[in-house]
Amino acid sequence: MPTSRIQFTSRPSSESFGLFAVIESKRVVLPLKGVECDFSVVSGIAEVSMTQVFRQDNDKPLDCAYLFPLPADGAVAGYEFRIGERRVIGQVDRSEAARARYEKALVEGFGGRPHWGQTNFLTGSHAMLETLYGKQNVSDWLDVFQTFNPGGEFYSRFTDRVGFSSHVRAAGAAV
């Protein structure tokens, strides 16, 4: 039975995988304090349980991303992590659904706002946009959008999805 191996084109470094955060506009790798692995192989399928301990010395909570390379035929069946005594059990999902769930948690749990120009879960409700970004900010953006888009050249699935295209069209802009 063929085996999978993670192929590195160069020697892996601490920048290749691990726990990352952005602190003061700089991407940093949180230091790894220890690793423990348990695994079993049955009928050519490996099941691996890995515990990694990272150190976080920042006084404030960090928005982190965890990167771990897998072979092309590898899969993640589940994960959990602990922060102090708090245990969080993750849900494995397709990337689009996972991103939407993450952004919703940021908004509802922490009052965060996804960047309006990035891929996100925004629905097109002007009320929602005004709640997240402020009525004046949305109005200002629409004025700029209308000024620089009189012929509709900059319409996109994103501007349609968040309601900017229809708002500008309703205001009398040519399509």
C-alpha cells in the first residue's frame, strides 16, 4: 500500500507550521513548549493524536491561526484545544462554512467586524451593514462607489451580495 509523506521543497522552519498570531501588525509564531504524539496504524490507516503546548506571553487575547501540513490524502477528523482550564472542541467543516461560523462568532461574541472588502458572510442587509460599520460610513462608501462607478464597471458578486449594486442602481446610476 502506498504511503503518504509530507514533501518539503526546503527544510521546514518554525514559519512553516504552528500557531500564529498578529501582534502590532507583525505575524509572529507562538513558541512551542512541548509535543506529545500517540498513534496507531490499522489496515494502512494511521490515527494520530498530538498534543502541542504553546507559550503566549501577551496580556491581551490573540486571534490565532494554526497551520499544520498534511499529505494530499490526509484528513482531519476532529480537534480540540485548551486555553487554561477552558476546553474547546472544534468542528471540522468545509472552509466556507467554517469561515462564516468564525466571523459570526467574532461579531456576536466579541463585537468584531469582518473587513467589508474581504470574503465574508455579509448578507446584503443595509441594516446589518449600518449596524456593523455605522450608518455614516456605509453612506460615505456608497457615495464614493457611485462617484467612481457611474457605468457599473465595478459591480461584482460581492457588491451585489452586500446590496451596494442595487442601492446605487436604485439611486439612478446607469448599469
